[in-house]
Amino acid sequence: MLDGVGIGELPDAPNYNDQGSNTLCNTAAKTGGLSIPNLRALGLGNIRQIPGGAPVGAPAGAYGKMLEVSKGKDSTSGHWELAGIISPKDFDYFPDGFPQAMMDEFMALTGCKGYLGNKAASGTEIIKELGEEHIRTGYPIVYTSADSVFQIAAHEGYFGLERLYEICAIARHQLLKDHFVGRVIARPFIGETAGTFKRTTNRRDYSLDPPGDTMLDHLRYNGIRTVAIGKIGDLFNEKGLDVVIHTKSNSEGCSETLKAMGEFSNSFIMTNLVDFDVYYGHRLDPDGFKNALEDFDKVLPEILAKMDDTDVLLLTADHGNDPTVSSTDHTREYVPVIITGRGVKPVNLGVRATFADAGKTVLDWFGIDAPVYGESFLTKN
């Protein structure tokens, strides 16, 4: 899962003010082109021509792009749909901040004497604005965004990481129990002044349970071990998962994936590589995004070499996060899909009607017929 790596605006992008968004192509155009020979070889450039990522004559993988049916452009709904569940309704959003009654209850439940912020804001900007006051008062910084999120930023040293996790868990399980909010996110940071504050890799997401059984649940019911790497465990609230491995970077995520490939058999490994999204998309850093894509491309041959004749690799994303636009939010985009492995015919999969085709394909590969949304790629492969 290449988090945030979209490949062009969806037909309903104007409803989200995302006209013109195209994470891959715009990033490539802005930075002089991408050097991604291994992704190109699998067919990425055959989905849509990307500066520096031109199509190849004989791709090694089946390739296409997928359309999101669920409302919104959140990581949670994107991952749920990829696993075969269409979100039953749009999430709750708070563009003007959270209601005063909710914030009063937040203080009562957590024991916090006050809070700062309570508005929609960029995470990096709000800690610059309020971080020093946070250290002085001990009040957590509460904020949201265009996504359905209740975010709490706090200093790892002065406030404490475990205390931050504690109040986030309270917010998730008590404060928001009657609200359809996608995620509560702990946003720890370090530093001493506005100029030196920096978010750390100890972020933690607290999500809702999916509203039904996902592809992950059906794999487990049929004796297939499910292994989650990165923030997958957070996004599914660990439902349907046997092994949960938290990672702090793309590099660590790739390393843990390679390790899991050697350790587990008869298993499904689902990895989220979040650096594209959290460090470069949200921070409008196309150069960083480009470098992260090229770094992943260099690791890809090692992953492919680790595969045996029973393995299949599926690459995709959960939404866009175009770093070249004016907004720091996710972008409503198609996502690329590439599947490769012995027995997979390298064909054009076209435009898939839903992200859920990915989850249905996984189940099909394992020979499982389960009542999840979507159509398997393998029926045309």
C-alpha cells in the first residue's frame, strides 16, 4: 500500500475541490521526472504516462487503476473499501472545530484542565503556533482537518507519550462513541521552540471497527494468517488481524515486509508505506515525494526476488495526496493497481469500478468465495 499515491482526479473530484489533482503525474512534472525503472517494468507507466515513467512494451505485471465508491478521501474508508467494505455513510466532519459541549466532555473524561486549538489546521503549523503555549500550560493541542479526524498533538517530553496515547484512547472509545469520526490520531512532537518543533514517528491512529467483515476476516475464517505492517492495524482497529507490526518509516516497513515474507507461509501480508502521505503529501513537498518513490523503486527488486512461485504482489494506494496543489489534504483520485507473480498474466486491467476489486482478488487467489464487495481481477486474467 503506497499511501497517498494517486494517479489522477476522479469524476467527482470537483465535489471535493480537487480538480486537476494527480499525485504521480504532477509530482513527476514538478520535479523533472521520476526515475522508477522497476515500477515502470511492472506497468505503472502503462496506466497513465508519467514524466520519467514512460510505458513499456511488455510489462511484467497486470496493471490498471481503481475508482473509489465510498464517500470522502480518508485513509480509513479507502482501506476498508480495498478490503471489500463500502462505507455505509460519509464520516462526520468538523471544519469549524469541535462543539463546545464535546470539548467540555473531553476535559471531564481525560482530566485535562484545558486545551488549545480546536480548529482545522495543518499539523506542522499548529505546533509552531501553539507548541510553546502547550509546554507552558500543559494543555493538549486539539485540531482537525478536511478529513474526519480528531487529532491531539502533545510534546513527548513535557506531556508524555503514554499520556498522549491515554487521552486519545479515551477520545476514541468514550468521547466519540456516538459520532462517526474516522480516526483519532496521536501527534507527538519534540523540540523547545516554535522554530525547532518537529513531529516524531510515534504517531498512533485509533480507528473505528469496519462496519462488517472485511477480506481480512474472511482470510482468517479460512485459516490464512493475516499480517499487518505499518498503520494497517490502526486503520482496521486490529479486526481480522493475527499479527500486527507497527513501523515508523517506509524503510522499516519494507524491512519488516521482507522479514515477514521469510517467516510466514500460507499468509496474507498487508503493508502500508506512509511516508509519501504524512511527510511529503501533507507538507506539499514534491521533491520529498519524488525521492520516496524512487527509494521504494530501489527496494522493489529485493521484494520481487524474495517471492517464490506461490507468491503474488499487489501494489496500490488508498487515496491521493498531491503535493503540488494548494491544499494540504488528501486528494480525491484514482489509485494505481499492479499485480504480479507466477500465473498472473500481464494484461491491462482497465479502470476498475471500485477499490474493493483488490480485496476480492486477494480472496480469489486464496480460493475463498466470500460476501464482500468487488470483482476479482483474476476473472479477466
